[in-house]
Amino acid sequence: MLYKVFLVEDEIITREGIRDNVDWKSVGFEFCGEAPDGEVALPLIETTQPDVVITDIKMPFMDGLQLCKVVREHMPWIKIIVLSGHDEFEYAQASIKLGVTEYLLKPISAGDLQAALRRLAETLDQERKERESLKQLRESVEENLGLLREKFLLRLVMGGVSSADAIEQSQKFGLDLVAQYYCTILIKVILRESDQPFDYREYQQVERLTASLAGNNPSILLAKKDLEELVLLIKGDSPEQQQEDADFIVKLIKREIEDKTTCRLEIGIGSSQQRLSDIHYSFAEALAKVSAGNNSHQTEELPAELLKLDQLVVENYVKFGNANDFDAFFSNHLLPIGEVIQRSYMVKHYIFIDLALTLAQFVSNLGGDVDQVIPEVHNIEDFIADVNSIEQMKAKLKKVFTKVLDFRSSHVNRERTSLLRQAKTYIDEHFSDPNLQMSQVAEMVSLSASHFSSVFSQEMGVTFRDYVGKVRINKAKELLRTTNLKCSEVAYRSGYNDPHYFSYVFKKKTGRSPKDFRQEADIVKN
């Protein structure tokens, strides 16, 4: 692996000498960029993300010390080599205080710089090894913590932990066990075809899918009992709500697993228990149902609107709708699930997660920052905490959808502004070509000629032809007033291949012939 180095030096001969005479690869580096001063260098450094910056001390606009300070504050991992003259001792002291890695005196040879880079490469190698070791250690700790958490949950559901110990240990694992009621679900994974060979990857896929559906919900805790069995511990506020939530998540998991894997599930749901110390009763019931082949969840399906929003409808609204349409959109597509959402927190959680992901994907596809446009999607729990009625649900969603629609509009405006800027630049550079066609400019901005014509006229207030004509006439005025070119040459340089037609158009637009226009300027001068 080659490390990246960026060079900042205002003297072009010195800069090119260093760039071209150092054998970068032989010391483990690749040259990734250069700049004549710190001000130009900063955005390039942020883009290229070098491992090492070599900078001169004295430079215009932003000198080396200022650059070092900014790099140290915002990109402290970057190593810095400072190049300085013999009479710049005070600069040397200041650079050392800023944590500069190497300080080299000018004039510097390629050998001196390569030696410094070799030292830095060794330091970078060592730091990389330390980071990798730390990462492995952290992953090992997290993995062990995950295993201990699972063991704790299994002991809890099997009756091996007292209530007091359960609360104390749960805090160590970052688990929130406090709830009014508890129930357990046991999921047994079975290959759909009995003669199907064992496939560990399929069991892993089942575990991943189950975790993705249950893991984001704070009311559900997941533990792996063994290769073929998973346990869910569900918290709730009432036995009725809890049983409804359990039924919902079971059907959601069952449909997902059977759609995306070659496995089928046998599932047992235990009864609700009010005490932590009684959770093992719920688990025993779930285990008995699975052992007896008595699925608490049969093959009936939840209504489709409870499992997943129609993402296409939501996508079409944010693509083509406007804020004034929200009431109708809500009534037609979101209101029908409102009653169900009020009855079940879990259903509400999954519906809002689904909706948030759809909106976040739309914003992201347009190049937006989801955190800035709709930060609510990253904290669904807080967002839905006080959604207890249809009116509250509508008000919350209207606020989020309005943000997305406003972002879409601003994105379109930015796109149009950029498009018009490109088109105007192209026209300014090619107006002297008498064969300039609108289709050329449209192709340059990747639009059809008809669409470009519509957008251009709408945004500029004039047609493409009139705009080009105005640019040409203005150029002709400039040439007539500032040069002694013949009128025929002015015509050619302004984009007209026929001087007579040029004179006709010029007089029509200005009220004077090209000759009279020039003579008026001479009279004013005299």
C-alpha cells in the first residue's frame, strides 16, 4: 500500500523540482497533488485526503504556519513536513509547537526528502498496525459482549436470574428490561425440504433477517438459543397490546423468512407475565407449543397495509405531488392504517420506519443530506412518542413531507440554475459561430431540444434565438466602439456570415445602422 503525499510550495521551479525528482514510490508514497499556497491547498487536501503534507513556510495568501494550524485542527492524522530557510528560526519554533513531524532546511535535496519520507512511512506503518490491532480488540470485546448479553437473556427467559440480578446485569449490557408485561416467542428454523442438505448460510440469513426486523425496536430483545432456535423477549404495557404486537412481529418475520430463504418456521408464543421472575413460564409455554408442533401463528396473513406501506405511492407523491395535495394523499393512503397504528405501538413503529426509509432514500437519491433535510428519520422513537391520534399522526407526517417537497423544489431550482449557467457559458463561447443551433446547446446540457427550449424560455424570459441575437448584437456594439474593424469583419466576429443581413438586424435592434452607431461614438469623443 502506497501512502499519499501533497506538496504546497509557491516557487514553481522548486515545486516542480520536488515533484519530478523525488522517487516517491521507492519510499512508499504516491504524489497526489500540489498547490502554490495554503489557501488553494486546503480544499484540495480535504478532497485528496493525503497521509503527508509537505509545505513551505513563507507563501502568499496563507503561509505554511497558518496551513499547519488548520490541518492540525481539522485533520490531525496528517503528518506534516515543513521546508524552511536558514534565517527562519522563529518559524521553526512555531511549527514545532504545532506538532510538525519533520522540519527540513532549504536548499533540500531529493535524498534528504526521501530519507524523511522513509521515516514517516515507518511511523505510518506502525500506526496502521496499532489501529488494526485496536480494531480487532474492539471487535473482539463487542463480540464477547454480544455473547454475554445473549447468555444473560437466555438465562433470564429460562428462569436462571432473579429480578434484582436481572435489573442489575441488564444495565451492564445496556439493556432496558423495565416494562409492565413480558412475553417470549420461540422461533425454530427448519429447512423447507426435509431431504435438503444442511446449509449454514441459510440459517445465518434467517438470523440476519430476524435481527433486522426486530433489532431496531426497543420493545424487542433477541437472543440466539442455538443454531436452529431464536428467542424474542417482548415488552409491553398490557397483555392485549402485547399479544397483538407479538402476533404482528411473528407474521412479519414469517413472511420475510419464507419469501427470502429456503426455510420454514415453527413458532410458539408464550403468555404475558407481569414479573421478570415469571418470564420462564412464558418461555415454557412457547417451547411446549413448538415441541408439539402447535404454532401459535397459523398461516393467516395480516392485511397487507399492516405489513408494509405502498412505497410506490409514497415515492410518486414526493416525486410529483405538492404540499397542497397532502390532505388528499393522507386521506387516501395513510388514513386507512391510522386506526391500527393507534392500537399497536409495534405496528406504528414498523410503519413509520418503512415510511422514513422511503423518504430518506428519495432525499439521498437527489444528493441531499438526510440529516439536514429530515433529521427526524434517525430518531423514530422520539418522533412517534406522542402520536396517539389521527390528528397528531397527520400533523407530524405533514411536517416531514413538506420538508422533503421543499428540498425537491430547491434541488430542481439548483439544477435549473446550473443548467442555465452551463448553457449561457456555452453560448458566450460559441456565439461567433453562425451555425450555432439550439440543439447543440441542449445536447451539451443533456436535454432534448424541446425540453431545453421550454426551460430556457421559462427561466430567462426570452427565447433561445432572441437571447443569442442579443449576445451577438452586444458583441457587435463593443467591436464597433472599441476597434477599427470593418463592418463586415464585425459581422463575422459577431456570428453573422452575411454583412448585409447583419446590418439589417443591427438597425432593427438598435434603430441605427452599424456605421451610424460608430460615427456617434466618434462625435462624442470629439
